[in-house]
Amino acid sequence: MLLLSEANELYQQGLQLLLWEVTARVDGLATADLVSATETAGMPCNASQDRDEVILLLALAEWERTPAAMAYVEMAEAAARPGVCLIPQE
């Protein structure tokens, strides 16, 4: 459980760093262009979402293809099989 919790923290940190990079990289692009890029990256997106949401989805699409993110997902899925979960049970 501790290892999964630490991995989750690193996953979130990596996503946040990438979000900052993507935000800087797309500065100046129209939101409609970002929506198109996000959809092309395979993330569901629509024009009703605000710019920050679209940028987050674009960053998430990129992040999910990194080795670190893929390793975390595999770890979390393996832990979930016997019932391990980071969400506190009531």
C-alpha cells in the first residue's frame, strides 16, 4: 500500500510537470486548435470545455504514453486485483 501511494504521488508530480510544459508549449494557440489536437491524441473533448480543461486533457494524453505513467497503471491494476485501493474505505 505504501509503495502504491508513493507511486501515485510520483505519477501526479510527473503529470503536473508535463502540464506546465504543455501549457507553455501551446500558449498562443486557439482553443479550437487545442480541442482538435486533444481529439487527435485520443482524448474525448468538446468545444464546451474551457481552455484549461482542454490543455489538461492534452497533457494527460501525452502523459499516459510515458513509461512512468504506464508502469504506474500496471502497478495499480495489479494491486487492484486482490482488492488494494488508494481510496479510503468507509
